[in-house]
Amino acid sequence: MNKEEEYLKIARLIASEFNLSISDENRKKLYDWLNESAENRDIYNEIKRDGWYQSMLDSNNEYEIQEGWNKLNSRIKSKSKVVKLLPSIWKYAAAVVVVFGLGYYFKDYVFNQSVEDDVIPAIVDTNEIVPGTDKATLTLEDGSQIALEKGASFQTSNAKSNGEQIIYDAGDGSSKELVYNYLTIPRGGQYYIVLSDGTKVWLNSESQLKYPVAFIDNIPREVELVYGEAYFDVSPSLQHKGAKFKVLNKSQEVEVLGTEFNIKAYSDETNVYTTLVEGKVAVDFNGKKQNLLPGHQSNLDLKNNEVSVSKVDVNVVVAWKNGIFSFRGKSLKDIMKVISRWYDVDIVFENKELEQLKFKGVLDKRQSIEEILSIMKSTTINNYEIKDKTIILK
């Protein structure tokens, strides 16, 4: 595939995503492209941040589209080397959008609140708020704690860490007693761990996992997601003499036969979400078991103790572990919970009406908080202020 064909293909995906008409299959292709490189995410976010595409969508005049692009390109061409790709991408994106005839549909659906050109500029304190990074606290069986972070290597008789991940030695099942470690991820952190059975776990911000240093033969392999969010890629039972894998939580138990799934169970939220990517799991709540199919999610409502199951786009649910925020029709209140954990900030809604507004977009988790808020300001919020580590939405 030559560059021209590649640009046209990506332009179609982006245009359909902006149009809210993208299929699950094409959304996965778009996310795969975004995952390929930071440059691809920069391209996507630069376009969305500037807001030029809105005027493009409002016009069916090819001359006006090109003029709009020329003005945009003159403003951003010095920002980054990756913007050199933008003219080619958007030459085709513009054509695709005209063919789709989006008109005001996108504007009316996505832009929940208008933004005036003369709005008061955002107030930003000089205190730096940085994106999250790989860091965790490891609590050993004797209660001692080890800080795991980039540049700080650590090793025990059964585990080693380069500061960005921790890997436990493959167990042979000969252990006679279960010995537990805890891995605690703070706000503004994330971490990757490989358990002794080969199970891989990605832990999101503000999460804690309790797990055995080594598993024992002939008994189920059990770990506990004490709180937070984790993605599990479980080593199959067939490789461990049929021993099942279970993830315990104070609200439910998930029994696994060898699969990939995501659990979101934050202590400050009233719902526990279990999403099956592939394989087979059974979610047990108070003795009631609910089998999940791939692409489905169970929602345990802790307020009324009811469980519902629905089909979801798993790529959106697990995008966090791939370095992406994927917000698809989420309320600003829910989105800001995610932002607050990753950037370790507090959020205050000065304008309470903003809490229920919807935002849709794909953002790079490595972006600064100012870049994230700037994108939202072009679509959803009127203005914001940052004081110390508190973000005030107006």
C-alpha cells in the first residue's frame, strides 16, 4: 500500500469516528493505528485540539475546506515534525467528509456547549501537573515496603523488577504454604506484573492487587483485586494441572479457565464492571453465577445488588492499558474521575451542569493536563482554572 492509499484509509476511519458512525471493526483498526506510534496520536489530537475539523464538517464547499486547512496548517506547522503528515491526511479526510455529507450532524451531536472566540483565557498555575507513569509500592510478606519506579531496580529470591515492571519466577507448584505480596498503584501511576504462573496483569491508577508469591499444585490459583482496575491475561488451566484461576473482590468472584478480561472495581464507585475480551469467565455474586461471552460486560450495581450483562466495545474498555484514554459518550463527571486518578489531581465542578455533558474522543495518556483540557475546551467546557493540584471546571 502506497502512502496515498494509506492516508485515504486512515482518513476514512477518522471521518467515520468523528461522524459517530464507525463500526466496531473499524474502531479497532483506528485504535490499532493510534497504538502504532506517538506520532499517529499526535496527528489525531492536533486535529481535534485545533477544532478546524468542525468548520470543515460545516462546509460542503471544497474551496472553503482547503482555505480552512491552509489557515490551520500555517498555525501548527512549527509545533512538531509530525504535522508534516497532516496536509496529506486531511486532503483526503476533507474529501471523505464531503462525500459522507456530515453537515451540522456532528456539530449538534458532539458539541454540547458552544465556545465563544472571546472567552476568558484559562488560568493556569505554574505548579506542574504531570501525566502518570510506571510506579508502585510492593509490600512483602514481612510487611516491608519497596518503592518501584523507573531507574530503581529490585530483586528477591523469587522476583525481579527493573522499576517499570515486576516478574516473578515460574513456580513449580512445590510450595507448601501460600505467601502473599501486595502491589499498590498510587494515583498518577500504573504497573505491569507477571505472576509466578505466567499470568500477566496490567494495573491502572489507584489500584491494589494481592497475590501469592508462588501458587500451590492442585488448588485454585487465587488473587484478589482489593480495589481499582486491572486487565488479566491468564495462563491457561491446562498448563497448571487443571487448576482454575480466580480473581476475588469484596463484591464478587470471577472464575477463569484461561482468558483475557478486565475488572473495574474502584472503592469510590458504586458499580463493578467485568469485561470479557476472549475465553470464558463466570462472575459469582452472592452465589449467583453469570457466564460471560467474549465482548460482553457484567455490571454489578452495588446500590441495589443487581447484575446486568450487555455487549460492549472491548477496545474502548481496555484502551487504558495501551496508553490511550477512550471516551465514548461518557459524562464529564465520569471522565474527570479517570483524569483525576491518572494526573493525581482533584476536580471541582464550579458549573454543576457540566457534570452530565457528554464527551467523545481518543486521547494520548502522555499528554499534559493542559493539552487534555484544551481539547475539552474546544468541545465541551467553557473554561477552566488550575490551582495547585485542583482543576476547576467553569
